[in-house]
Amino acid sequence: MMNIKHTTILLLIGAASLSCNEQNKSTLISPSESQESTVFAKGKQVTNDNFTGTVWLENLIQADSLNQNSIGSVTFEPGARSKWHTHPAGQILLAIDGIGYYQEKGQPKKILRKGDAVKCPPDVPHWHGASSDTKFIQVAITGREKGETKWLEEVTDKEYESEPSI
Amino acid sequence: MMNIKHTTILLLIGAASLSCNEQNKSTLISPSESQESTVFAKGKQVTNDNFTGTVWLENLIQADSLNQNSIGSVTFEPGARSKWHTHPAGQILLAIDGIGYYQEKGQPKKILRKGDAVKCPPDVPHWHGASSDTKFIQVAITGREKGETKWLEEVTDKEYESEPSI
């Protein structure tokens, strides 16, 4: 039969366990919470109609007479992508974080992961963006010496969801 | 006076606390342990004599007829730096991680932090490297259309340790 002494002791054990659980909750850090912030600032939301979905752009380097490359960090929210487009001097993409897609006309879609680098040849129609579930952050290095980007049609859902190359 | 029942109960409380501490230790994740790995592979240690200290290079993009930019990720261990040098087509540096130094001849040394971007003009002597205490990871984007890098003298300790601009 329980008496006050036993009850007190049980309460102590219970309190120790409860305190333990609370401590565990306060120190549990999921990997995503403890990650360092992204390398580059996210920048401003893109408001032109050259993209499907939500996209952010931070201009890092402007092209000028010293160097014809313009460089920006682009963040695509999941599902977001550019339209088909071409660059007269080509483009280089560096995958900084997340999972992205890249496709040239006539080629299968490629998956891009952090650390990947892609050289897009001049005047080849292509598109790039985030995967459907995960955002994608890329640095885009675009030569401006032969003029500006030519924007084409939207990437259809069928194209966006096509099978990637292995 | 302690009896077996009291002893058992004390052991239970003690066990609950001990278990709690062990649980706390196993869930404690320090920020550095939980950080994602660096963006790009570290690559191979540089063995030429164009640098002071330990430096690693991962070639990301080779220059070719499609695009004259060569791009590499360079990791400088603390204290490591390039020699003074020039690029005939200039160079762009993107600070990916850590803390670095960058200096052009006649200008004060600059501190580079993650997310910074620097445009080095063509033919301007300069050097870059890690800070004295912290490694530095940079992406270097170098146009090759006008020829290769010209390597000059070593950065002296006095130059390396000079006061940075604010």
C-alpha cells in the first residue's frame, strides 16, 4: 500500500525523468537547424516573367569594361525554374546547395547537386531550376560580351518532370 | 537508517539521472560537428612554388573554345597565400568559406568573408590567401583568352601581416 514516503519517492523519479525529457528536447538539434547559413545572400525576389515559380537573385559581380562576366547567386524554391533560354557567350553554373535540374534541348534532364559545375555552350537552348522537393542555389557566370540572354518558351510540366539521366 | 528498499529507490533515481545525462550527451551536437561539408571538393594539394603554405586546388571548369573562363576552388590553410601575381584578363574571386585576405599593389589588404565577391582588374599585381588563424576557401574565375597568370615575388611576412582596411 502506498504511503507518503513512497509517493514522494515516485514523484522524485518521475520528476527526474520529466526533467531529462525536457533537457533532451532543448538540446536536440536537427541537422537542418544547426547548418550554417547559405554562402551568398538570397537577394531579391525576381519579378520578371522569365521564370516559373519563386526565384531569388543576388547580383555578385556586374559585367563591365574590366571583366565581361556577370555573376549572380540564384535561389530557386522547390519546383521553380527558368524558361528555356540561350546565352550568346554561354554560361557556367556552380551548384552551391540543394538539388537542381539542368537540361539542354535534345538532351535528357540532368540532376545538379552541391559542388557540381556545368558549362552551357553559347546559343544552346537550356533551362535550369530546383528539383520538385528541394530548393536549389546556383552561382551563374554569364559572359555579356556578345549580348544579353534570349528568353524563349516556358518549361512545360512534362519537360520539368521528365526522367533525368543517371 | 537505509534499508534495501530505500537503497533500491535511490539507485533508481540515480539511474534515471545517469541515463538522462547520457542521453543529453548523445544528442548534444556542436555546430561544427553538424555543419554540412564544404561546397566543393578540396582537390589536390598544390605542389608548385607559386604559393606559401599549404594550398589545395579542385579544378571545376577548364577553359576551352566554348568558354575562356577557367574555374577552380582553392583552399588555403591558415597562413597560406599566393605569391604576388597578375592575370592578363583579370580574375573574379568568390569567398565560399572561412576568412581570407586580398591585396592589390598600392592598396591596403582587404579581409574576405564568406559571400564576398572581388573583381581583380587585368594586369594588376595582387595576392590572396587565408587569414593567419582561419582557412579560406575561394572560387577563382580566371579568363584565359589573353594568356596565363604571371607569377611574381613572394608575399613577405610584413606584407601578409599588414593592417587590413576596415
